[in-house]
Amino acid sequence: MNNIKDRIAVIKKEGYALDFGRVFEHAFENYKKIALYGGLVIFVFFFVISLIVFGLLASYLGGAAFLEFFKPENLQVQNFGMNTLLIISAASILIGSLLSPFTAGLIKMAYCAENDEEFHVSTMFEFYKPPFFKELFIATFLLSLVSSLLSTVLNYAEIPLLNLLVSLFISLFTIMTIPLIIFGKLSAIEAIEASFTIVSKQPLIILGLLIVSGIGVLIGFIGCCIGIFFTIPFMYSLYYALYNNILGFESDSNNITNF
């Protein structure tokens, strides 16, 4: 196969075989290599980001207003005004887009683990450099924006079940977007389109893998919730395993950080 686009063209025309057990075992075996290190990195990163966000909010709102805002009764969605909801949505989209290269770094960690390459904290941040950052940011921003707009409309129409189904649909069919950008070196739009094409050929198996993996991740809530930081890497190991089993890697793909 000359390149990833050729492989995607074949998949679009002929489909592909995907074995649930093989992919899950692949993801789990690789997860064991990154669980501890990945969990520690995620925990520290989440802690630092939380301090920064809460610090900015406290500075902006003031101490008393900050504490009042985070009272449980004030965090109910129905108590928020439209302006507040728009600000929260915009902030969520922006933060999610800015964090997408970090997610890509976790998937790269799984790649390194399987290929016996060293990975460090810097591995988590190597996709913040161009041209990867731009493509990851654009892809995440577009998907988050579409999902947020649809969610707002469906919530306004008071159709919560449809809102949930649409969110799941978008998450499922775009699951390969980030791996296609960092491994396949596709642009944001190309990666989104290719992800839809790939998932549409085996949606039930991929959905099953996501559900089982999601349950596995939630097991991390046992143990004062801290354990979830060490089960989250399994999801990124699954993303890598899916890409590897569906698309594979060319023999000269060791240096995946260059377009």
C-alpha cells in the first residue's frame, strides 16, 4: 500500500475484517505497559489544569462569589442563564481543543510501548508543535462545536434521549480522527471524513469495544476515584489497537512525528 489514503480507499470499497477479541486483547496487553506511567501523567496534568482553572475563576469572580457558584444547588443546568451556558460551552470547546494534542500524546505512548521505544513526559506534549497542533485543534474544535450546537438545540426541544444518541453517534464515528492525524498524517477534515468511512464498515464491533472499554475505565472509580486516572489509559490503548488492526503501519513509519 503506497499510503494511508490508498488503504482508506480500499476500505471504502471493500470494507475490512475486525475481530473483537483480538483487538481487545491487543489493547489490554499494551495497556499493561503504559497504565502506571500514563496514569501518573494524567493525574498530575489534571491536577495542574484544575489549579489553573480554579485559580482563574477565583480571581475573576472573587472568593465569596467563587464559593457561592460551586454550591451544588447552583450547579444545576436549569439555574444557568443563556449567557452563562454559552460561556461554559465556549470554554469547554476551547479547552477540549487545546487539550487534544495531549490526548494524541497518550495514543503515541501506546505506540511507543508496543514498539519498545522509550516514552517520557515530553511524549505527551510533542504534538503541540506544528503542523500537528493546528490539525488536532481544528478537528476537535469542529467536532465539539457541532456536538455542542446539536446538544443545545435538542435540549431546547426537550428531547434528551435523542441528544444522547446524537452525542454517542458523533463520538463513535469520529473515534479514529486523532490517530489518523498523528499516524496517517491526514488533515483535520480528511481525518474526520476517513473516520466516518472506517467506522461505518464495522460500527457494531467498534461500539462494543468502546462500551466494554468504557466499563473498564469506570472501574477506576473504585478506590476514592483516584484509580480512574490509571484506567483511562486503556481507552487510548484501544484507539491505538484499532488503528493498528484496521490500517496498520508501513515499514518506514517509525518516525511518525513528521509529515
